[in-house]
Amino acid sequence: MKNPDIVTLTVNPSLDKSTSFKGLVPEQKIRCENPEYDAGGGGINVSKAIARLGGESLCIFTSGGDAGRQLQSLLEKEKIMTQAIAVKNATRENLMALDLNTNAQYRFGFPGASLSAAEQDTILDTVNTLKPKFLVASGSLNEDVGSDFYQKMAVEAKKSGVKFIVDTSGEALQKALEAGVYLAKPNIGELAKLVGIEKLHADEADDAARTLIGKGFAQVIVVSLGPQGAVLVTREVTEFIPAPNVPKKSTVGAGDSMVGGMVWALSQGKPLGEVIRWGVACGSAATMNEGTQLFHAEDARRLFDWLGRR
């Protein structure tokens, strides 16, 4: 196997189940439709998004128990190049349920099972032996995994000249940035925490991001502004792209779709103005589909073209 240009890592993947029901009533049995299953988790969704745009990536993830095997099977059906790291404990399962009466979506996320020290070392060793152009670490960490896990990865990536892209939150994000990354994608609430203030308004995001860039935390910061869109910031460039007004059915995977669109565009050598347009287009297109489906390529391309004409 040739060395891939893009590697994604999902330390804490999930087997995602989605269903629908009519009416949420306490203490009564809720009758649900037959569930649909998807392979989930940050890096996995990024790889799926890249594949939908015609790109290739190596998707690395932990896999344990029946849920892990089902997750692997789902990815194989999508013809995504994978490398599963076997772990002792079972892969977690998440549930998304849509109330058809109100169109309200309920998302239940469960913590990942513990990973032994040896399993954590295997993950790091597996990733560090590869030398892709882009390494994407996306998603949460299992509860017993140290918050410096992505930081260790960022240090090794920098030594190897790998462009490290991180999409996580909390202390894990803070520590990764302290090591220095190529690109980070915080939302505006996370950005406020990173610069040590309680709240940021959308028009303050570029200055706050540039503060982090000035400290050497990242070369590129893309701030997700939710329904307002996103802003890409470097030392020299600020590019704001508003989110198109589309019918929203589910927000599951929208952020991961955004990252996938941007990483694909970067791998194609697109200018940063197009990189952020692809990100917003893919993220917005993902909200147009129910459950955990991510986006359809034709929707993403149509929105990308529309954003270029706005």
C-alpha cells in the first residue's frame, strides 16, 4: 500500500443508530421505527466526507467487540481504506432519535470504553509510522485517555513535516494547540475559552483566532459560527463564508463534513478561499439529510457553486 496523502484517526469511534418516533411521553414505552446503522466518530466521518468528494484517505480507528466488527463492515461497504486497531473493550454505540411530531432531534452519546496503556501506545505508534501530507485527529477521547494524547501526536507530526489537523474540544484541544498544529476548527464557544474570555461575538472571532496564531498555536484556524457560517483566519488572510439557507433535517456530522470538505480541498491544492467554501458547503449539505447520513456530493457541489456566486 502506498503512503496515503490523508490519514484520519478516530480514537473513540461509535456505531451510530438512528431512528424516529412520534411523541415523547415520560414513563411510557416509545415505539420507534427500525434503526439505521452508520459508522461514526470524528475521523471516520471525515474519511467518509472525503470519499464522497472523490478523494482517498486511510481511516484508522479502534475496534472492539461486535459493534467494532459491524463498524468495520459498514466502512468496507463504502469502499474506504481502513486500518482497524483491535482493542479489548467493545466499541461504543450512540443513538439519535427524531420526533416526527415536532421535528426535534435527540442525540444520546455514550462514553468510550477504557483503553489500556499498551493500546494507546499502539495507536500512537501506528500513526507515527505513517508520513502523510495531512493527518486529521478528530473526535473525543475515551475517558481514561490523557488530555495530552493529541499533543503527543502533534509533536511527532511537526518533526516529520506532516500537516496536523485537529478537531476536538476542551483540554485536549488546548494541549494540542500548545504543541502547534497546521489547522484547528474550534467553534466560537471553544475559541472564547482558548483566549480566556467568557463570550465572543461573531465579529470578534478573527481577532481572537489571530491571537492564537500569533502564539504559534496554529497556522490556520477555522472558526465554526453555526448557522452564521464560518471564518478562516491565518496571519495574512481572513475569509468569512456565510452558511446558505437550507432545509435542516439533522446536524449530526455537519462539523465533520466541514472538516472533510476542507481537508479534501487542501489535498487538491485549492486556495484557502475555496477551502473554506468547500467546508461550509459540505457542512451545510450534511444538515439537509436525516439521521447520520452526512451529505450527498451533488448537494455539496451545488452549494459550493452558489457560495462562489453570492
